Amino acid sequence: IIELYFRIVIAYLKDDDGIIDSREYKELISLMTKIKVSKQLASDLRKYRFEDREDLTIEELIDELKTKVNEQNYSEVAVEQSLAMDIIGMNSDKLDNIYDDEVLVRMLDRLNVNEKQAKLIVRKLKTEKEIIESRMTDNQIKDVFKELTAIASGAGISTGLILGLTFASSGAYIGIAAAGFGVYRGIKYLSGTGETEKFGIRIQTLNDRISQLRIANAYIIEDINWLSQKMSDFALKLKESNQLSAELYKELELIITQNQSLADAGSLIEDDESYSEYELLITTVPEALDIGKYNELLAKNANKVYADEVIKGAYLVVGDLD
């Protein structure tokens, strides 16, 4: 079922121009890591990602997925909505204008997702993005998701989908329940009660995202190795033929394009990882330091001269340092 699920996503990504570009590839790999696709399945999916090996239309793939889902007594509607959310998520750079994309609109129609439902999914995805990009507290996040779940029932959207419990995932991506997270005693001491705890969901979300991005890089390395082998096989084929025919030239061009897309996607993932790590650090440090507590902690630090220089360079000093 998961393989069919991804074959549909891949077929959608290729539906407009026949290729998966670097941004699309990055989104696809990110989804694979979120769903925790096994190495074997990732390997099996390569022939669909990098080669024209799909022998079914998107409609036929969806029908086959529905058949398998019904055999396992899963909810067909929930699976369609989960797939729609993940496919809309492939377009994270244009969430405000999804209905300007004919290929996406056609896909949503195939999955029986109406405009009201699509808009709610977009709002949910934007909220997830906002958690990453802005300093939302746990209470703010809970309030937003309570509102979204209330609207979901009226729109005919599964509440589980809004909470991140998609069909394909094994656990919540965001989750309304307070997530477990660890903080340094010094930070808790400096912040006072509850300062870091206010951002528990954001901290957990950023940690999960960083872990996923690191796994995504591992997938990319495996794909690069696979393409390198493909390039070696091509070189041997070229040597045997002793001439670059139109067919071989087309194959070479495809391999070069795929290699470039992989390299670009790897850079995008590294940028995302750096950004997430920075946001995690910003979230876990207190906004203000009590100078008395600060000096007390600093006096016990073996690297206090260097630490004092770095910390005072990061904060604005208000009042008398003494």
C-alpha cells in the first residue's frame, strides 16, 4: 500500500513535465523520511523516481490503491485525504495559489477533495510552516489546532489528518499533546519557571525536522551512489558501441540532469537543516538574562572568559553590568 501511495505521488510530480526537479525531489525525500520508508522500499521506488518504468496511469494507480486499502479495511476517504495533503505539501512554495496549478487541481479532483477541504489542508500546512518559522508557544499552537479540528468536521476532513495522524505516517507530525523534550538545567535556571516549557511543541517539531533532514541526506547519498553506478554502466555501453547515438545521448542527458537535481536537492536540505538548527537554538535560549544569576553561573565555568564574550555579544545590555 505504501509503495502504491508513493508511486501515485511520483506520477503526480512527473505529470507536468515528465521529470522530478530538485525542489520536488527534496519534498518527495522529506515525505519518505517522515513516513519512515524502509531502505528496501526506497530502493524499489527508484525505478519510478529515476526511470520511466510506470506502466499504469494515475487513475489506475489510485484505483489499485483503493482496492488494497479496502482489502485491509482502512478508510478509503481518509487515505484519499492523506494523499491529497501530501501532494499539496509537494507545493509548499505556492500554497496561496494552489488552484492556479492545473495539474494539482486535476489531482485533487481524482482524489475527491473539494475546494473547501483543500483550503483547510493548506491552512493546516501553513500552520506547520509557521511553527517552524515563528516563535509560537504551546498554547498558541494548541489554540490554532483546536480551531482547525473544529472546522474539519464541518468540511468533511478527518480530525486525525489535521492533527498530523495521516494514513501513511506511524505517528503524529505535530501532535497536540505536550511533547517530551530535554532542556539544560542552566537554561531552566536562567529562564525562570516555564520559559522553555512554553515552546515544547516547537522544540520537539524542530528536533523531529532536523532528524528527518539528516535521514533525507542519507537517502540522497544512496541515490547518488545508484546514479554513479548507472553512469559507469553507461560509459561501458558507450565504449562497446563506439559512438554516441541519439538514443545514448538522450540517456546521458537524463543522467546528468538527475545528478544535478540530486546535488541541488541536497543543498536545499542542508539549508533547511541549518535553518532548523538555528531556530532550535533561538527557541531554547532565554530572551532575557538575570545578571545576578548569570554571574553566578559564569563564575563556575572553566571557559568563563570566552563564554562571557560570546554571550554578551549575543544579548543587548540594559542597565549597569555590575
